[in-house]
Amino acid sequence: MTLGHFIYIPGILLLGVVIGYVLGGRASQIRASEGEELDARRAAREARRRARQGD
């Protein structure tokens, strides 16, 4: 093995970790916003149901 292997392999590994961290952060942010949207829809549906029962 040459000196290049000792630099290249850990560098690519570190690059993979950074890319995974960024993509994972984006995915969790999207998931959180979808959860908030789902909660808002559920609350609206519940409010409509309660309004109908009140009539």
C-alpha cells in the first residue's frame, strides 16, 4: 500500500459520513414538517366533526 491509500481511504470515509449527516438532517426535517401537517389536518378534521355534532 502506498501513502495515497492512507490519505484517500479515510478521506472518502469522512466524505461519506458528512454526506450522510447532511442527507439525514434533511430527511428528518422533511419528516418533521410532514408530521406537523398531519397533526394540523387531524385537528381540522376533529374540529369539523365536533361542529357537526354540535348542530
